[in-house]
Amino acid sequence: MTAIRDLNARGCTASFDHLNESVGRVAETETEVREYLDVLARIDETGIDSNVSIKLTQFGLELDPELAYRNARRIVEDAARRGNFVRVDMEGSSVTQATIDVFKRLRAEFGLNDVGIVIQSYLYRTKDDARELLKIPARIRLCKGAYNESPEVAYPAKQDVDDNYVRVMKLLLASGVYHGIATHDPKMIDATIDFAQREGIGKDAFEFQMLYGIRRDLQDQLARDGYRMRVYVPYGKHWYPYFMRRLAERPANIWFVWKNLWK
Ligand SMILES: Cc1cc2nc3c(=O)[nH]c(=O)nc-3n(C[C@H](O)[C@H](O)[C@H](O)COP(=O)(O)OP(=O)(O)OC[C@H]3O[C@@H](n4cnc5c(N)ncnc54)[C@H](O)[C@@H]3O)c2cc1C
């Protein structure tokens, strides 16, 4: 709450993420639902500017997709009632289709501004997914992708991931729907700004998104330049898999953590 209040004071909105994934017990999925219902209530009480991000494996997707759907539905229903928004994060490729299927069911019941999804530019399938999701239409967060995927499903070369990011970003921005461009990569950000300016797309027609604590300078600069900036704020006890993904995408972080442990 305090971190998000500070972000709001810096001109950024936020997204709560209660860290947990691949939950293997039904009772634990219930605890996760309660946590999110509590967070949505706290957002209302405190008046902070934040939505929530959820992971479907946190609600039992790998146990039973029906259970994950029912759990996610409770959160989306509560958020919709409160005029808030739920983003369904995208996880590893073994659950991409199941995540999209659950999202489509939610989106059939709730509005464009109640629930959205994430796609990852490292997957070969993403451009087709973007086209399909835009037909609904759906609000989409575009990211590069954070899981260790095989060359059978994902571009192994960074340049291809980046090229695909730019291609899909253009599809999204041209759709007229409000999307999230999630990246810390200045090249992706410049490409987005260039495209929006060339096509006459307003600064308020989309938002940039970054992770809490990463490229704070860039977050502040974009907010100062009049762009919408949302910061993803993870919290909770189950931090290890999230932390390992952050280390994997930037090995320099291992040195950063080690150095700070000794300070
Ligand atoms: C708001 C948000 C939500 C996300 N949601 C998902 C999701 O649902 N599913 C999913 O698979 N992935 C998600 N991701 C992660 C994403 O897929 C990438 O793994 C991550 O953002 C790194 O890619 P990048 O676009 O920043 O570019 P990169 O090319 O990886 O990085 C560009 C530059 O950004 C900086 N940077 C990047 N990562 C770090 C880091 N960990 N620490 C310090 N500096 C860093 C460095 O300066 C680096 O040179 C999300 C990312 C964001 C910002």
C-alpha cells in the first residue's frame, strides 16, 4: 500500500501481484482468492490508483481448469462491481492455451474494462493470438516473456523476440483498444512512441508498464513526458520463482543482490 501510494505521488498507477504460482492444493487457491478480494477492498478504502494482476496457476489451473475459472471469476466479478480491472498474467507455454481459454470465458461474461490478458512476443503463436484476441476485443498487455521456453515454441534469438514485439505492438496500438506496453527496453519504448506519433495515436490511448524497482528513472521520465505509466508491484511470501526469473533475464542482478547482502 505504501509503495503504491508513493508511485501514485510520482504520477504512476500500479498493479498488485500477490506472488504465488503452480498452487497444488485446493485450500491454498481459496487463500489466494481471499487475498485478492481483500486487496480489492483495500484499494477502494484507501483510494489508491491500482488494479490487480493474477496468475491462473495460483488459482489451480494445473489442478483443474474449471476450479481456476471459478476462482478467477470471483475476483473479476468483485473488481467489476468496484469499477476496477483484473489482468490475467501469462505463464509458461504449457498453460498458454488453457489461460487464453479461461480468459475468453471471463471476457464473454464481463466487459472490456473488467478483465484483460497478457501475450508474450517470444512465442511464435503470439501474433495469431493477438489477432484473435483483438476480434473479441480484449485489452492486452504485451511483454517479451519470462519463462525458459524451447525453440519449438519460442524464438531463441533476442533480435527475433524484439522484432516480433514491435510487430505486435503496432497491431495493438492500431486497434484503438487501450493496451499495456510492458517493457524496460528503451528500443521498444522508442518504437512505440514513434509509431504512436506517426499514426496520431494519443498518449492516453495506451499505457507503458514496468516492474517495481526496475528503471525507475525511465518510469519517472515517461510519466513526466505525459505518458501513462503503470508499475507492477509483486508482494508476498512466495517470491522465489519470480525472483529467479528476474535474475535469469539480467545476470548482472546476481552481483547486485550479492553486493547488497553484504552492505
Ligand atoms: C508490467 C510487466 C508485467 C509482466 N508480466 C509478464 C507476464 O504476465 N508474463 C511473462 O512471461 N512476463 C511478464 N513480464 C516480464 C517480461 O516478459 C520480461 O521478462 C521482462 O520485462 C524483461 O524484458 P524487457 O522487455 O524489459 O526487455 P529486456 O530486453 O529483457 O531488457 C531490456 C533492459 O531492461 C532492463 N531490465 C530488464 N529486466 C531487468 C531486470 N530483471 N532487472 C534489472 N533491469 C532489467 C535492463 O536495462 C535491460 O537491458 C512482465 C513485465 C512487465 C514490465
